[in-house]
Amino acid sequence: MKQNKKLTATETGFWPRWFGKLFFTLISVKVWGLVAGTAVSTWLLLVHVKNEPVIMGDKIIEYGINGAQWVTFNTTIWALIFGMKEIFRISEQHDFTEQENLRDNLDHKLKVAGMISCDAPDEDKFGSQPGLEQVGTDPD
């Protein structure tokens, strides 16, 4: 089983692992989704700030999104992505724990099976094993 060892900045192997983690984080879809969502919503906020609303008849048309919409959108998206990350992390830890429990259960069963097989009567000492008697061999 792969074990994650925590390293400090002074230990050998820390910086290559750190740069590798940074690189894989930067190419992840989550990061690009957060960057794109934040960039587009910020651009729409700037459009809203720079443009005056247009009045057409009895309707008011605003460009972009206002500050409240920007905050709602960004906090929702960031919370969903990081919340799902934590849910998957907890689920993965649960899977590791379940695998360890199954492995311990298998080890226990193998140990019990070994003890039972050592306690079984030897066929040479007692004839045939119980349940394996031959039928019809009695003399008439």
C-alpha cells in the first residue's frame, strides 16, 4: 500500500515533490474552471461598472453583472469545487479504511483456517474422514 510520508523543506525529495504537485495542480480541470469562472465574472462586473443602464420603454437593461451577483457566483463555484474535493478526500480515506478492515478480516480467516486444518484428524490414524465413508463394502 502506498504511504504518504510528510517531508519538511530541508529533507531530500521535498522540492521535486512540491514542484510536481504544483505542476499537476496547475494542469487540473478544477484550477482552470476556477480561473475561467473568476475571470469571466470579473470581466462582466467591470462591464457593469463602466456602462450605464439603457432604458427602453418601461424596461431597464443593464450590462454585465452587479457586485452581489459576482459574489454569489464566485462563492458558489469555489464552494462547490472545494467541497467536492473534500468529499472525495473523505471518500478515499473511507475506502482505505475499508480495505484495511477487509485485509484484517482475511488475515483472521486464514489464521482460523490454519488452526482448523492443524486440528483435523489424520486420515492414516482414523481411517477415512467423516462424511467420506464408502457405502456397500460390508460383507454379506
